Amino acid sequence: MKVLVIGSGGREHALVWKLRQSPRVTKIYCAPGNGGIADEAECVAADVKSLDSMVALAHQLQPDLTVVGPELPLMLGVVDEFTRRGWRVFGPTQAAAQLETSKSFAKEFLHRHHIPTAHYAICDSPEQVRDALPHFHTPIVVKADGLAAGKGVVIAKSKDEASTVANQMLSGRMLGEAGARVVLEEFLEGDELSFLVVSDGERVAPLVAAQDHKRVGNGDTGPNTGGMGAYTTPTIIDDQMRDWLLAHIMRPVVAGMKDEGAEFKGVLYCGLMMTARGPMVLEFNCRFGDPETQPILLRLESDLLEAMEASIDGRTSDGDFKWSNDSAACVVMASGGYPGAYEAGKKINGLAEAAQVEGVKIFHAGTSKRDEYSYTSGGRVLGVTARAADLETAVQRAYDACARIGFDGAHYRKDIAARALKKD
Ligand code: AMP
Ligand code: GLY
């Protein structure tokens, strides 16, 4: 079976690596892929911002299955278009993807279906922001409605700051179209959790939960990023909590989307804050998380392809995934300056030495390959991921590997999973 994976990040490297292990996969393409993916798949050029480009590529390659990594192609309707043409594709339609592509849609959906989430106000103008602000305590979370690659959320310490940020977003200066509408939100405190399921539009198959580290700096400081590292353990949540999340959040979301005529197939990613009032939904993504997918797939023992096909064919079941009892952690190595402006084209040293560390798998994100050497080509460069019988060892292995890798300006957080390790 020929599989085409769309995307070019660490998540897509992990998807390619795992899908290749399926005995039914005979050929795997990745569009456009990256320097590391090129070792495991045939990378083919494509513009993931253009539906026409993806259609032309699939027409040429004739894959038996297309797996969409990032959100943008889903927002453009790649699943709708491929399905219309009779091509098999894993992921949600454009309408279902609104759970991620419009934060106001997600908030109103949650409200309609009585699913716990932070208090909010949707604002289309500075006047609406001014009228809404008195109803909030500080800090206030200001979110751009549209897609902003993890950079559309600002936690404002004062109402003045919230007003300034919201108005900058609304003016289009900060994030373009994505900020034409903003959501103001109550600030929630607690531990964050990423809980993902695969759905066939009706049933769900849970993945193991993970925790991302969104801020760029140690101790959760500095601006938000796409994610600087993640971990997963068998005890990150207990069975009772998993069942609660399935019963009160994931299944009601899937049922609600079906009732509203926008059946959700594919990966439903729920970002949660585990507050003193119970779990609350922070956001949805309609795809695998990056970097959560890297450690999650290191623990997956069953066939990912089978679970994807079950989703497409409407036969998802609870037990579609089998997991190891190991823990896994991923440390993201980023370019100097990320999440702001950064330089690319730096030579990466030590990859082979790092890969020797027991239990380590290095997923490439922003890399390209020239004359046998890897060079940086993006903000998040590598997802150095390790598996071990316990979290402490997994984290240590990931950091041992990071210490062997060098490139000009490289930085990474030194405290991935540190809070979980302290609790043990
Ligand atoms: P989102 O894209 O909505 O998940 O927001 C990105 C990140 O901002 C989250 O992962 C949280 O770290 C933070 N965040 C979002 N909403 C809230 C909230 N209501 N309270 C506290 N932190 C939040
Ligand atoms: N790690 C957060 C995301 O994938 O959006």
C-alpha cells in the first residue's frame, strides 16, 4: 500500500516512522518532508498552502491513503476535495476542522453542548472589547480567532494590556486575518494536558495523554511557541480520569459535531487545563499535536495504519491502540531567536552520536540535507525523543542525546517533565 503524508515537521517525521512499521505499507511519500524524513520516505515537493498543488501531487502519485499532518490543508478543505474525487484520506472535513480553525466556533460549540471551558467573550470591534473587559478579572487571555501557529494567544496582566493586544489583533497589524475577531477568556490555572482520540465520526479510540510545554523558557516563562517538548507516562492520568474525559468531553464533542451536520473524523486533540474546578477545555486541534505525537508514538505498539483506516471506514473502536507501559519524553531543539525571527542554514553536528543513546529517536522538524550534512531550516529544528521504563530515565536519555547535538544558536528547555518528576 502506498501512503502519502502531508507536512514537514517533527510530527510528520513521527507519523512516517510509525506508518513505515505497518506490514501493509510498501511505499511512503512525504510532501514536502524535511532532511530527516528523507531517510525514511521519498520526499516530494508540494505547496501545502495550495489545494491545487496537493490535488496535482496526489493525482500524480496515486496513493492508497493520504494522511494530513498540519491544520492548514485541513482548513483549505483537502479532505473534502480528496473525498469528492474518491481518494482515501485521513482527517476531518473543512467544516469539522472549524473546531480548530475558529476559536469562536469552538467556544460557542462548547457552550451549546455544556462542555466545561473558561468564560469568554467574542469581540469583532474595539467597542465590543471595551464593553466586555469589565466582566473579566485579570489576568485576561486574549486569543486571535483564526490559525496563528500557536502564537495567537497572549496572557495580559492588566485590562489596559488586554485592550491594547485585542485592538492590535483586530486591526490586522499583529496576525493579519487570523485576528479579525478575538476571543477574551478567563485565565485558568492548573496543569495542562493534551488528550487525543481518533474518531470515525461516532466512536472514539483514545491515545495516551501527554503534556506539552508551550512557553519558550524554563519554568514556563517567555512567549508561547508551537511547543518546546512533551512527555507521556502510563500514570499521567488514571483510568477514572480518562473515562471521565471520554464521557464528558470527547464523546459529547463527536456526538455534537455529528448532530450539527459536521461529522468529525480523524484526530480530535483536546487541550485541557486541569483546574481545581475540574478539567476545562482550552482548545481543540483537529490533527495530531506537535510535539506530543513524537513521545506518544514512541509508546504505540499497535498498527497506526489500521486505526486510521478504521476511522475512514467508520469502524473505530475503543481498543484500536495498544500501548507500552514505558514513558517517553521529547525535547525540542530550536533555532536562536525562535519563536521570534531566527536564522536558518546552520550546520547540525552530533546527530549520529546522539542517535546512539539508548532508547532515543531523533525526529527532524526544521532541517534540510545537503552533501550528507543536516542544516537548520526552521524555528523548531529537532524533536529529540526517548523512551524508557520510567520517566526519569526517558528524560535523561533525551537530554544526554541533546548534549551531543550542536548548531549555532541552538536552545532548548532544560525542564521538560520536571514538574511531573518532582511530584513522584
Ligand atoms: P490555545 O491555543 O488556546 O491552546 O492557547 C495556547 C496556550 O495558551 C495554552 O496551551 C495555554 O498554555 C495558554 N492558555 C490558553 N487559554 C488559557 C486560559 N484560558 N487560561 C490560561 N492559559 C491559557
Ligand atoms: N503542541 C500543540 C499543538 O500541536 O498545537
